[in-house]
Amino acid sequence: MAHSDAVALPLDVSEKARKKGKIFTKRSIPLYLMILPAMIFTIMFQYIPLPGRLIAFTDFRTAGFQGWVGLQHFRFLFNLDYFWNAFINTWRIVLLGYLFFFPAPIIFALLLNEIRVKSFKKVVQTLTVLPNFVNWVVVSTIFISILSPRFGYVNDLIRAFGGEPIFFFSLPRLFPWLLTYLRIWKGVGYSAIIYLAALSGVDAELYESAVIDGAGRIRQTFAVTLPALAPTILVLFVLSFADVFSGLFEPVLMLQNPMINSTAEILDTYIYSVGLVNRRYGLGAAAGLFKATISMTLLLTVNWVTKRFSSEGRGIF
Amino acid sequence: MSLKIDTTGHRIFRVFNGLLLLIVALTMLVPMLSVLKDSLDFQPRSHLRLALIPQEFTLFYYRRVLNDVSVYRPFLNSVLITAVGTALSLFVNSTAAYTMSRRDIRGNVFFVYFLVIIPMVLGGGGIIANFVWFRALGILNTYFVMILPMVAMGFYMIIIRTFYWSIPFSLTESAQLDGASEFTIFLKIIAPLSKAVFAAIALFAGVQYWNNWLYAFMFVHNPRLYPFPVKLRAMLFFTQDAERLLQEWALQQGIDLSEVMVTFEGTASAVIIVSTLPILVAYPYLQRYFAQGVRIGAIKG
């Protein structure tokens, strides 16, 4: 954040005049050429597939388009308990995510920021960032092994204290919590990087004057530190809605098994299995469109609310 | 950061805080160390899992992994995908971000909407539409499907652009007065000053390609093209067969199975370590660029 604030904006009068002028100038053409590859890639993989959303209203087979069917797929889905179950499962995980996964790096960064022993701080940071770079394939295997009822050492500990071993990945009620824990385990240190960068930019004088005003440690946190973090938190909060559902696809796919599907089948895994595995493309696309509409509405709403209530009157985008 | 006022309460807080963070760090470290230990240890499956030091040190499992010819091709596939993908991603996003960063030309806000905000809001075509489109393009079951869709990333563009803004515009202006072309300015002035952010983005993109399992899982069904994560997942599935083959191989190697216990978990752990090695090697080198390189500014600018 510090960077963008410190930017000297090169927008003097002559440039403003130039901006109003022709689009293609000797200066701008090379720059447009430089952005061309990104335009091509974005059009190819973000825009051209968009009309494919309409597959939700068609009978689409391996052979291709067979005809329009209107809302038939949606009627089918909305009458399907299994679909609504996946819908609720998705929301349960999303909600737990915002309760724990989102605040975790903020709390972690605040605590780490209080550490004065530099080497300890660095070691903790390095260790906690590392899991982010490990594949979900690996993360899921590590935890399935650690939590295994036969050989996992968590159950060894439980047994050592005289408890019954827990079949962690066979309990439907446990799955959303387990997944949330794994997401935090993998992501907390990495997400904290941006908050720590913002914290390092807080003016020390603010703390001094807070102390002079008689603020204790906790008051300082609420009066100085959190307000300094607020813009970063807000940006990341709004942006988190951009992949509010899709970020769950891979870990859930790795961890789900038939025993826990009553809580571990989410919209994305449902779309995948009905659409690509069973090749009911229309049905999969309908579930996908439903999901995309919700997540788009959410993102736009959150951004609008931000715009409405932020002091500068601007949203994130 | 905070002032040095040592009240008793604060001292207690600091001790607890240090302990808490130590525990957090250990919850990260212990699972990874236990994998490392399992990969180096002939040890009967017993209730000794918490021990992090191998009881009977061996490189057997690594020999097993390296002797498995079927591991090499997926590994090389992933190296290829990661190298090409990272290079392409860095090129495409850093050049696009440069145009976005230039407030003196028309359209830079349009580009932000077109390349970052609208794709983010709409979220692309979704699994089914992508599948149909990739099939029409003829890139299903090719390396391309594991590389091209992830090249242009709005998030990377924003991070790089924010970094460019920290470079004084006067450098560009004086080069312009000297008659340098925009390409020259980018290559000779901007790029050399942006190594930190390029390193951070290379790390992001590299990790993303190296770990990409989902696209291969959904869109590639030719075993010759499988990247390492797909192979890895297959190797991590416990089957009686896999353990039997492993024990036969151990016998051939002259290992006395009555003395030590050769387990499937050992091979699985060794393969996990091998798969993570490239990241572990690159990570400390690239890590120091994080703090300097990665800041998010306002998106629209």
C-alpha cells in the first residue's frame, strides 16, 4: 500500500491535453503493442468461453448442440435435494472460511508484529509461509496420514490419554472444520505477508502520541494498528469474494470420500461430476451458471457497500 | 514497532505471545518433518510416529523412487510446463502492467477494466464452457491446456503495475527526451529496476504451474502428458498391490524383511519430498523479494 501512496503522479497539464487527443500516437502505439499479448490471452480464455454459459439452456451432448431446452435443467436442479445439499455444504464452508480463515492471518500478523526478537520473527515467518507452496495433493496426504486412526500420531496421542481413536476423514460433521483448519494451515503465513507489510508502514509517532494520551497496549491496537490495517483488510475482503467458491474446488476434491459426501459435496465438485464425468453438460452448466450468478452478485454487492460507506466514497473497483 | 514500556502485564503477554507463535510454527513444521523422517526411516509401523529422528536411517525409499522409471516423465513434464508457463506469464503480465501503469496514454483505465476487473467479476466461462471451448480449440490432451489458460492474470498485473508506479516517472521522461523508444525504456530502464517484483511474480506463477493438478485432472487424459502432481496423487494412493511390489523390490535389493519393515508410507513420503524439492530450493532465494515486491495498491489507480 505504501507504494501507491508515495507515487508521484505524472499527470501535468500537457499530458492531460495529450490524453484528450488522438488515441494512436507515436508514444502510445508501442505501449498498445505491449499490452496486446495480454489482450489476446484474456480474450481467448476469459471472454470467448463466456457465451458457453448458455449451454445451461441447451441440450448439449458430446456431439455438440442439440437444441434449446429453456429452463429445464434449472427446474431439475431446483427439485433435486442433492443439489441443495451441495449448495448448503458450500455455504457452510464459505461461512467457516470468513469466520476463521479470513481473520487468521490478520491476528497472526498482529501477534507476529509484537515480537521483538528479529531472528525468531523471521524463523516463524519462513516456516509459516512454506506450506502455501506445497501442493494440495501433498497437504491432503500429509494430513490423511497424520490423522489416520491406525498410524496417525494424533490418534496415538488420543490413545495415550485413554481416548478412542477418531476417524477424522469419515465423520461428515467434522469435514467442514477440518477443511477450514487445513486452509488456515496452508495459507495463514502467506496471507499474513501483505498485512505485515502494511504494519511495517505504520508511523511510530502514532504509537507515541497514543501512549502520551494514556492508551494501553490493547487501546493502541484498536486505536492505531487496526485502523492502519483497515484499507488492506478491506481490499482483501472484497477481492476474496472473487473466488469465494472456486478456491474450494481442489482441496475438497482431494479430501472428499463417499463416507463424508453428505457434507463434502460442494457445488464445484457437483458440477464436475455431473457435467464432465457423467457428460450431462447442460446440467453442469446450469449449476455453474447458478453458482456464478451468486458469486458475481456477492462481489458486486460487497464492492457497492464498500463504496457507499468508505470515507472516500470509492469501492475497490 | 511499539514503545518500550515494560509493565508486568506486557511482559507476561510477550512470553505467551512468543509461546503461541512457537506452537503455530511447530504445527507447520512437525507435519513436514514427520514426512521427511518417514522417507528416511526403516521403522516398523508402531506408535513412534511422533519421533522426528529416523530410528533406522535409510535411503532405500529414495532409491525406490529414483528407480521407478514412470516417475521421470511426469517430473520432466512438470519442469517443462513450469518453465514455459512462468516465462510466458512473466512476459505477458509485466508488459501489460507497463501499459497500464502509463497514465499519460489513453485507455489505461479501460485496460484495467478489460483485463482485470471484468474477468474477475464474471469469472470466465466455468468448467463446462471451458471444456467445450478447449475441445473446439483442439488443446484438450495437450501441454497447451496446462499452460495457456493461466498465463494472463489480472492479479499479477495489478501487483506489477503498483510496483512500476514506485519508479520515478522522471527517468522515463528524460529517456524520452533522449529519443529512446518505449520498448527501449521498458527493457533498459523499467525492467532492471523491477527485479524484485518480477522475482515475486515468477515465484507465484512458478508455484502455480508446478502445483497445477486441477487442469491436468480435468482436461488431460493422456498418461504421457501427465504432470507430476497427477502422478504424485496416483503414487500416494495406498493399494495392497503397491505395497507388495515394493516388498518384492526390497527383496531383490537384498533387504531382509524380517529385520526391517518396508512400508508404502515410506515411498509416499519420499515422493512427497522429491516433489517439493524444487520449491524448497527456489524458496529461500526468492523469499527476500517478497517484502519489497508485493504490495497491492488501489486497483483502478
